[in-house]
Amino acid sequence: MSLIHVNNLAKHFKVLNRREGLGGAFRDLFSGDYRTVKAVDGISFDIEAGEIVGYIGPNGAGKSTTIKMMTGILKPSGGEIRINDHVPFENRIRQAQIMGVVFGQRTQLWWDLPVIESFKILKEIYKVSQKTFDEHMGMFNELVGLKALYSQQVRTLSLGQRMLCDITASFLHNPQIVFLDEPTIGLDISIKAKIRTIIKELNTARKTTIILTTHDLGDVEALSHRVIIIDKGKKLYDGDTKKVNALFGAYRTLKVQVNDFDEGTLDALKNKLAEQFGATNKITVAQTEEFWTDITIDQALTPLSEVLNCVMTNFSILDVRIVEIAMEDVVQRIYDGALA
Amino acid sequence: MRKYLAFTRGSFMVGLVYRFGPLLSLIGNFIYLGVAYYLWHSIYKNSDTLRSMTFNETFLYVAIGSAVFILLKTYVDWEVSYEIREGIISTYMTKPLDYQTYILFTSLGQTLMSLMVITIPTLLIITLVFKVAIPLGMGTLLFPLSLLLAFVISFCFDYFIGILAFYTESVWGLSTTKEIIILALSGALIPLQFFPAKLQSILLLLPFQTIYHTPLMMLTKPDQDPQIFVSMLIVQVVWAVVLYALTRLFFEQAVKVLRIAGG
């Protein structure tokens, strides 16, 4: 039996169709006009003890909803979840003892109190013995330098420091499973790297199973061997991270701001690139936000420097940014058969 | 139990962080006591006792009543509705905690804080500034116990209003209404003896009077027949148990909204 067993899991929400305006708002009071949103729609997977699994997808894919069902907050509308052979929402309090959860956008720490007080409260909640507590705090201190933050009020911590504290706090009671929901959201590169290192080390030291939801491919690349990609409540891919990486790791999006941009510019760019690198180079050109044109390339086929060079010499460019491929593009390419 | 006491300790410490809040409450209460003193003084101008209560007893009742009011005002309704609306409740539901007990013990911490910085100074003000003697007796000894029960009963009303946030987005109006109902019907502002006899007998059947009237009577008339005190405490215990159980059932029902409709 695997540690986490999810079979044909579904969660449907009924959402009231809201009408416009004040009159509409009044009519909504008596409206029975609901539509069903399938946030999770038939997902299955098994996760073994000690794994780190990346659970990824674009915004609104159903990642957090799945996590909330696995942690026993939400009741599934269909299918089954078994964690350690128990149904999470049936015996929530017992199940809670074996898991740790971090919701990236919220904190489990006490806002008004010094950091160490939150750890002391968690120690009591999970009935951690003083000896284990001291051991763990020593370990966290080595990893994060937690001691320096002990006396600081949580509200005065930076987002990155708070996240480090939140993650270590979720490991305090030595849970079998830790759910990390968007732990690196809104953080800059250096702190992201630090957080990844810590997650990795805690996983190795404790053999803790970690489920990581994110929409940053970099997190998954750095941490897990296995990745589950979902979109619109359905599973698109479940397998080796290397394969996903091999396909998308080499993709880069070159964002350029073209001087005197007009309707013809996109086509001109497309034609120029096709002329230079051949028509089958999988280069896509699109405008996703005002003033910026995205050129997505596969570095394995076309060197970034050459594309940049080509664009710079043939067009008048105001500004350039290079970013990793967005989750939405990955999903689109999977739909188009990239991983088939 | 120990794990919940950690929350009591935590919220007590939060109270210490915001130390100026209680000071302002104390100043506000002092002004209120001054007004109440002269108001009741003029009411008692022509007679020593009204409705079997002396001026001393009535003023003591009103003064301690105002201190108890601050003591019981732990904003549980605001806190709970905020946690529900912002989805913070999810964080607690992933922990091995019973939500109601957790909130109860958290608000207990605030109450203990107020007890220290408001109730005890108010008692000192009453005896030292207004020179009103506090009578002692059996009731004085039972007062802390009665106050604790009053705290639980008051908590249940607040908690109930807070949970309504699962259904309504805002509990502002409900919370204000609750406040007014309790203040008016519990004998918090005016001792129940001053109400018309018919109304009095109805109010004694409702739970509100067990929040203010019961503990305050123990303190202002502490030398009554012990039998009376015992029956007062029994009424309090019954209401505390019934209301705690009812709000608990209501939470189990309301949380399904979250479980089914999402956080």
C-alpha cells in the first residue's frame, strides 16, 4: 500500500451565476441559477513514502483544491483518498498529527509575537517532547540560522524569512507528509534557492514525503524526480521530471520591446526568424502584454545568442528580458502533444 | 488541555504587546464610573433603598458590571468571522486542534489579561476613589467561579455570531445587535430588580441574565442563603453546557459549507 493513494478524485463546486448591476444583485438573492465548476475532475495517483513530488499546473488548475482534500479541509465530491490507509476528512485530528502544511500565502505563525513563541505553541499543539524540540530547533538553526530571528516579531519578518520559518515550523513535529502549497511565491531568486536547499535537506534528513505545488518549474526541477502536471482539474502528465526538463528546460522566452511597434512588427519578426533559422525551428512569436513581444525558443535547436543577435541587428529594440517558459505555455505544448 | 493552554498563554502575551489598549479602556471606564456614580446618587437622593437595593449595592453592581463588560469583550465574533472570511481557518483545520476549544482558550488569555489590567484596578478605584466598601461573604468566594461560567456563556454567543460568517459575508450588523440584546436583557447596565416584575420573571428564564446578573448579585449581596447561590450556579452550569453543545453542533453543520463549497 502506498502512503498516499488517490483514485478518481473529484471536487465540483456549485457557483451562483451572478448578474450585472444593482437590479441583478437583487435578483441574485432569489436565484437558483447555478453552474457547476469542476475544480478537480477525476485525478488518480499513488505516492510512496519519502518521495518529493511536484504537483504543478497553471493558475486555477485545481492544485490547491487537491491539497485541501488531502489535508482533510475539503470533502471530495467523488473518488477516494487514502493517506496511510485512512480517509483524511473522517478523522481530521488524528490525520493532522502526521502531516505538516504550509500555505504560501498564509502564515501559521503568530503575527504579533516573537518567532520562538510560535514554535513553542506548535510544540504544545503537536505534543513534541522537549528533547525532540531542542534537537529540531538545533537542526533548523544550522540550516536557516533561525536563532537570529527568535526574538523578532513575525510581522517584522521579510516574506522570505517568514517562509523559511513557516517551512521549518511545518517539520517540527516530524510529520510523515508535508504539503507545501506555493512556498516560493513572490520570492526573489536568492531566497528561492535557499528555500529549495532547505526543503531538500529536510527531505533527506527525515525521509519526509513532500508534496509541492507550485507554478514555478524551477522549484520542481531543483527538488523532485517526479512531477504531476494538471490543468482544468485533469491530470496531463505523471512521471519523470527529467523528461519534462529535457523538453522544457531548454526553452527560454525572450521578451523584447520593439521601437515603433505596429501591426506589421509581429509578422516581420516571424518572417525574419524563419528566414534565418528555417521554418521548422519551433520558434513562436506572440504579444502577451502591452509593449512586450515574446519570442519563445528551444535552446537545443537554436542558440539564444543567435536569436538575440538576429533580433537586435534587424530591429530597433528598446529593452530585452529573458525568462523561463511559463507554466501556461508548457501546458499548451503538452496539449499539442509535446510529451506524447 | 496543555496544547490549548499554549494558546491562552500566547494571546495573553499579545495583550502585553498592545499594552496601551487596556490603559485607554481603563480611562474610559473611569469616566463612565464617574457618570454612573452621580446618576445613581441623584436617583437615591430621597430614599435609602430602592427595590431592596441600597445605593452602595447598586453602584457596586453597575461599577463591577462595567468591568465585567470589558472583561468579556474578547471580540471572538470578529476574530472567528475574520478567520472564516479570510480562509485562515484552513490553517487551523490542518492541525490536530478542536476549533471551538482553540478559540475558547485563546479568548481566555485575553480575558485574563483584562482581569489583571482592568478589573483589579477598577476594584481599587471603587474602594479608594469612590469610597464604596465591598461587602464580603459566601458570594464573594463564589464570584470567580460564577464569572468563569459567565465567560463561557458569553463566549458561546460571540462564537455563534462568528460562525454565521460561513453564511453571511459580514457579521457587523449581527454582532452589534447581539451586543445590544445582551446589554439590555442581562442586567449589565441596570440591575434586573429595577425592571417591571413581569419582565423580570421572563428575563430570569433567559440565558442572558446569567452573564451579568448572576455574578454581580453574588458580589453585591454576598451574604444570602447559600441555597440561593447554589441554584444560581446550577442555572449557569446548565446554560453553559447547553449553549456550548449547541454552538458546537452548529459549527459542525456550518463547516460543511466550507467542506463542500470550498475555502
